[in-house]
Amino acid sequence: MALTIKKGIKTLVAEANAEIETLSVDEARKLHGQPGVTFIDLRDPRELWRDGGMPGAINVTRGMLEFWIDPESPYFKDFFASGNKFVFFCAGGMRSALAAKTAQDMGLTPVAHIEGGFGAWKKAGAPVEPVEPKH
């Protein structure tokens, strides 16, 4: 029996992109390091160790995002209550589109994501730093 998907990932990402702010790498670079802006790296730690990270970004694995945003969750992180603009990114821009939409739906605003994700950031020569595993 074949699995029938009602909405595939392409549709979900397209719907998310229609409702959220998408930044080009150039736009994101202008915001990087500015007061009142927090960059959230949604990649798995193994991706950071392999590919490096964005200086100053906070790593929030995609699976914990909703739990870290919700003040009623035992996993809530104070930085999400800062009132900052949150710029999400992943490797290629799909997870971050879904994450930004979810965060926005939860009431976290303003949020945006980087078109093309960390891959586009790195390719454009934007700042990247090595990330070592924590022991």
C-alpha cells in the first residue's frame, strides 16, 4: 500500500514562505551583529561540526524549537522573551521556513529566515567559524 501525503514538503515550505519574511544573504548580513537581532541556527550539531557556524548564532535544534519558545514549557529559553527580531536559518532554507512560520504562529514576532540557509551564507563569503563538539 502506497503512502498518500495530503501536503508534501514542497507545499508546506511554499505555504510557509508565503506568510513569513524571507531575507536574502545580503539583507541578513546587514542585520548580523546588530543589537536587537538574534540569529537562530536550526541545524543539527553534527552539521555545525562539519560545516561550521555563524558567529554569534544560537543553535536551537529544530526538534526543540517550540519547546524553547513556549514560556509554559519546562524547556523555555529566556532569550526567546527578549523582544528581539529572530532570524532563523538551516542548511538550505527549508527547515528555517517551516520554523519561522511555526514561531510566528506561536506569537513570536518579528521573525524571518534566510533564503538558501547557511549554504548560501557560506557561499557568499559571509562570516563562518569552526564549531567543535562539546565534551
